[in-house]
Amino acid sequence: MAMMSKTMDLIEGFVKEGSFKWVLSRKTSLDEEFEEMERSPSGKRKWIAELSPLANVIVGRCSRILDVSMDELQSNFEREASETIKSPANYARNFLEYSCLRALSLAAHITGHLADRAFRRLTFDMMLAWEIPSSSQSGVKVDADSTVCLEAFCRIAPAIPTIAEVITCSNLFDLLSSSTGNRLSFAIYDKYLAGLDRVIKKMKSQSESALLAGLRAERAEKILEIDGTLTTQPVLEHVGTSAWPGRLTLTDHALYFETLKVVTYDKPKAYELAEDLKQVIKPELTGPWGSRLFDKAVMYKSIKLSEPVFMEFPELTGHSRRDYWLAIMLEIFYAHRFIEKYNITGLEREETILKASLGILRLQALQDLPQSSNPILQYESLLMFNLCDKLPGGDSILETLANSISSRKKDKRGSHFYSLSPRAMLTNLGVVSGSEESTTDRLLVGDILVGGMSPLEKALRDSRVNYKKVELAQASVDGVKVDGLDTNLALMKELLYPVIEIGKLLLSLALWEDPIKSFFFCCFSTFIIIRGWIAYATIGLLLFMALFILLTKLTNQGRSIEELKVVAPPAMNTMEQLLAVQNAISQVEEFVQDGNIVLLKLRSLLMAVPSQATDMAILALAGTAICLALLPTRLITLMTFLEVFTRYSPPRRPSTERWTRRLREWWFSIPAAPVVVEREKEDKKKR
């Protein structure tokens, strides 16, 4: 701890004297720094044979930040790293990662580091060096217009929690590099970090202001977003049929709405996000007097409210404001559900909330980028808890994250674990160490594992592989959707054609249209039932289906599925469509009426209203119960099958028709139970 304190004092001294900027970025070019390293007699300015020139420059800068020589830094790496990490094939890149991540874990604690353009340039140069770490790549030229790839960004940027998060860093890179051919330039990266610095300072000033101070004081809530203060961008709160404009404030624990009066705001209403109140937060339609016209609102419902509340975000076109607020509200809500589910407490709980808060701040920084480098934002993909809720296997990612947080909570003594947490970044705490026995075979900085993938990265990789499969499947689903009820019915009929044909065949056998086929089918089925082979027949059917699918997969390997051809019904004009809809509604209504009549007649039987019909029902139920109690199941199954299947055989057809007529007459003789329909009085009072 004394050594750590000494190092931090040294770096703080650099900042106060203005020397830290000189340490991170020389005024000379990279070529001049290469020459200086070659002729420097100091141990801190030497060449490492395995590294490229740029990697040597970066490692030299890291050694100065850590206040150790390059030789000492290299010896620390070789002492702490396993043999796998030190293998010659990956030695250069792994040593560079180790040096960069250790330096960042220390330098990023300096207050105002995001505002220092030299620090921003240093992190970008680290990414450039990550792409060309080995001395065998010395011929690769690096200049001011050089760009970095996704892998380099995802290895370096998440080491600083304010800049990126492991779970969302690839989506962040895709957005930042969308205008530069999927390669990130320093100009856009620099603008992003400058914007991030501004929004963090804005959050700090808002959180330290008197706004909602009385409500926020107990839980030290931080203000993340405010809307509704501009007349051109109002926020409307809908409760029942009334709607009021006001100011909407999101903190890291709750949502607050203050109704606008003439010159001031009314007492704020709090909508809790941290406590479990069975909240439902989703997009919804709103409009004047409770109508559902505009898709621009968020619904909030909880057990504390007598009725849902709708927050409307009016805008001329689209619903991007609503989508943004929905995403950030859900991010805070999901973060607290994650904390509750895995019982995270203490500093770890605060750091988890800060992870969600930083995601929202990064989203705000991206919105400030120029429009040319800022395409349509997919808000959920840039917020970690939203993304985990969307990704296949997102629950596994969150479980891995919870295990990582738990292991850090337990690890307090070791030397090979370098932590750079959100809380440390935002409160300028020192480096947190982990347990030596749990990390002797790996070097971990935050969620980044030097020379490999951390458990969180592996869980994320597996989830992304599955997500790509889901995306392809969903694209095929979207491509085969057809419009029109008649066209969809024609498609369903074509898809169910095999099932319909099998049903027709079974019905033909049951009606004994071909007596010979029906007789042999009856004998075969009777033999299976008597022998007790129904289970084996079911197993054989399932195995046949599995074998059929397997053979189809082997024979169709590499070939696309044959398209299903459907003959579309004749097109209908508007009047014909209205008549078809009216006819369909009438048929549905008639079907519901018939169902209600059946239920009412059954109710009448249960209440013993008709005496003769009730007696017959009692005898039938009692006889069925006695048969089920005394006869074996196999015999009951056989008798049921023979009764149903031989009902229309030539010998039994006359008696079947006679008994069917008697049963119909018995059913028609049962009266329906009486019903009284009462209309509730409508409350026409306006709120």
C-alpha cells in the first residue's frame, strides 16, 4: 500500500505540474520517439526484441506511468504469467496487453483523464499497437490517419469502465465505425470521449444541484436524465382521461414527474424502479381523452398505483424520444432486478448501479456525435442489462457477471488481479487487489483476461453465436409473412395438407367406406391393444419421424428448402372484404352462442332441473365409474376403440343411427339454465 500511495502521489504530481501530458504523448512524432528509445542509455528507454517499434513505444509509456523500468515490467510479467501466456507465438501481444492494462488501471484513476486529449491519444495508440505487437510486423506503417479494428477496441477500451463495457463494446464499436468502413478513426474516437466527459460532468452538476434534493438525499440518488423543460419537447403525463405537461427526471433509483403550473412545478410524484413493486414498463399508445392514437408513450404500472400512468413524448415524426426513455428506464429497472436476484450488497451493489448509469451516459455521448457518424441508434444494444434481456442466453451472461462480482468481493489479498471498477473510476479510489490463490494462473484486469477470454467474454461469445442464428431464423420468418386473411388461410391449408389427408383417411376407415381396408385396420389395431403394444407403437412412430428428419438432413445437405407454392384466392374489392369480415364475425358469434348453450344445459343437468334427463345422466355417470373401477385399463381401451371404430360398420349401422337419434332427442329435451344480463352503470364523471 505504501508503494501504491507513492506511485499515485507521483502521478498526481505529474498532473499538477502539467508533466503527465508529456509522459503520455510527446510533442515529437512517433519516429522521433523511436530514435530517442534507440539512443537512450536509461533502463526505462530500451528496446524489447520481441516487440514491434510501436509496441516498444507504448510499453515505454506504460513503464513511465507505472514508475518502473521496462526490464522490471517485463520481469513482473514473466513472474506472474503462466507458461501458456508466455508462449513465443503470443508473447508480444500478451506482454503488450499486460503492460497496457496495468498502466490503464493506474492512470485512469487520475481526475479529469477523459478531458486530457493526450490520454485519449494514448488509449488509441494502445489499440494500434495491439494490432501490430510483434517485431515481425515492423514494416507496417502507422500514421495519424491509422484506424483500429474491432478486436483491438474490445481488448483495450473495456479496461476503462467509463469508455466501454465488455458486454456492449462490440455494438459500440459498430456504431462508432459505421461511417469509416468498420475501422475506428481517432477523430471519431476523440469526439466520443470528449462527449462522454461532458455528460459525466453534466451528471455530476445535476446530482449536486438542489433539484429533488429532499427526495434523493436518503439514497444519494444521481440524476441521469431530465426532459420536458423545453416547450418544443414537452412530456405529458396521462392518468385516466386527463393529461398534464411537466418535467420528467430519471435517477438511478426512481422516476420523478413534476406537473407544470403557471411559473413553477407541482410537488413531484415518484415512480419507483429500485423496489420490487411488480412493475410493468412497456411502450403504449395514447391520445386525447384516453384514446389510443399515437405510439409515443411509455406505460408504468405497479401495485402502489390504482391505475397505470402513461408518459407521452410528443414529436412530429417517429417515436425515438419514447424509445430512448423506455430503454433507459428499463436499464435502471433491470439493474435493480439483477441486484435483487443475486443478492448483491455493499460496494458491489453501488458498482452494479454505476454500470447501468455509465451505459446511459455513453448513450448520451453517442447522441452528441455528428449525424454523419451517428446512424439510427439501437438503444437496447448499447445498454448491458437491456441487451442481456434481449440476447439468447442473456441469463447466463448475467449469472457469469454475478459470479465475477462475487469473486471480487471475496478476493482481497492477492497480487495478480488488477481491478478497475466503475465506482473506482467515478470516485477516484485506489486499485483493488484480489486473492493470490484464485488467480495464480491468469492475469485479470477488470473483466479483461490477459492473453485469453474471461468467463464473461466466453458467455458473451456463446450468446452472440446463438443470437446470429436467431437473427437468421427471424429474417426468414419476416420474409414469409403474407397479408390478408384469405391468403393466410390458403397458406395454412397448404401447410396442413398432410395432416388433413391423414384425417380424411382415418375418417374413411371409421365410416367403413372401404369395408376390406377398415376390417384389416380394425383387426391390426385390436391386436396391438390386446398385446399391450400401444407404448411400443408410439415409440416406433417417434423413431420413424426422427429417422425421416435425419435422412432428409443428410440428403438435403447444402441445398436450400424447396419453396412452398400456394395459390392465392381471387382478390376482393373493399365491399367484398367488408362483407367477408361481417360474415366471419357472425359465424364467430354463432359459435360462441352454441358454446354458451351447451354450458347452460350442462349447468341445468348439474342443478337437476329436468328430472328424466337427470336420471339418465346419473345412471350413465355411475355406470362409467363402475366400469373404470372394475375393468382393467387395457379392456376399457379395447372396448372404447371397438365402440367408436365399428359404429358405422355394416352390421351396426342401423342401430347406430337409431341410438344417435335417441341421444339427440335426449339432448334437445334438456332446458337451458336461466340467465339475467345486467348492465353496469357507466361513470360519466370527468376526472
